[in-house]
Amino acid sequence: MEGKGILVSERENHRSRRNRSITINSPVEDKILWAEEIFQDTDFTHLAEELEKLKEAIERSRTVMNEKGIFKACSECGDKSCCGEGIEQRFDATILILNLLLGVKLPHKREIKHGCFFLSNRGCKLKVREIICINYLCKKIYEEVEIDDIIEVQRICGEEIDLIFRLSEEIKRKIKEGARK
Ligand code: SF4
Ligand code: SF4
């Protein structure tokens, strides 16, 4: 949906050194360059406390996914992983800014042929993943993992998703505020 992602026109994005503009449909490589410019040009220090909470929430999500056997099931997928090429095109660029804020170095080329742009041999390169990546559990998981465990995973991951949503909205607000100056 066009309006759901960040749309930065050249007028709004005049603070950007190269006046790059993106939409939700822009190639992921452009979104990465845009996110890196915004990250360099914008003061996000007011988000420090919420970012710390996000780090902790991500850790809790990972712990519960590990404990309930989701990681084991996913690691057995190998080439059949659901992290396929093209999924990254649906990503909102604020997710990339969140990753930069948590110290992730974003890739500039695809490592795995036919895999998601952010996939490596060791798994996902992102700390902050899109909601679809966090939420998605395939049929195999529903068959292999107890339903109570799945509900527990979804409850814990829900805290991570709430924080990502709040932080993304704040990042968009900050970018718009910068563009008005
Ligand atoms: S969610 Fe399912 S298809 Fe995707 S990596 Fe995990 S087990 Fe494999
Ligand atoms: S961002 Fe990470 S979890 Fe999401 S599809 Fe790509 S590699 Fe998989």
C-alpha cells in the first residue's frame, strides 16, 4: 500500500545531502542508501531509552523462539527457508533506520542467490525485522510445535512488534519535522 511506507519527496527531503527520494516500492538498495543518509543527518538521541527496550524485547523474543523449538525447525529448512528473494522489496525503510540505530551494518549486495537480500549463511543479518518476518509461522511449525507454545511465542513477540511500530512512527515524525525546517 503506497501510503503505508515512507514517501519522501525531494521537497520534504531537502536536508538529505543527495536529495534521494524513495517510496515503499523503491528497490531495497535505494532504501538502504536513503536510510544511511537519514541516519547520518538526523539526531535520534531522544530514542535511546525506547531503543534499549527494543533490544531487550528482541532478546526475549529470540529466547522464547529458541526454547519453543522454532529456531530448530527453521534451521532445518536450509534452502527451503521462507526467506526468499523479493520479500525485502516490501520492507518499510524505517526498519532499516532502526537497524542502523542498533548498530547493524546493512548489506549492499545479496549474499544468497534467490534468498532475501538480508539473508546470510548464518541467518538473518537484521536485528530489527519486518512485522511479517516476526509474525510468520508456517504450516510445519504449527504441526511441530505445541499450540500453547506458539501462543506464548506470539505473546512475547507482540511486545517487540509494538515497540517497532512505536519507534517507526516516531522516526517518521522526526523525519517530517526535519523536512519542515
Ligand atoms: S517459518 Fe517455516 S518455512 Fe520458514 S524457515 Fe521456519 S520452518 Fe522454514
Ligand atoms: S529480513 Fe531476515 S527474516 Fe525477514 S525474510 Fe529477510 S532474511 Fe528472512
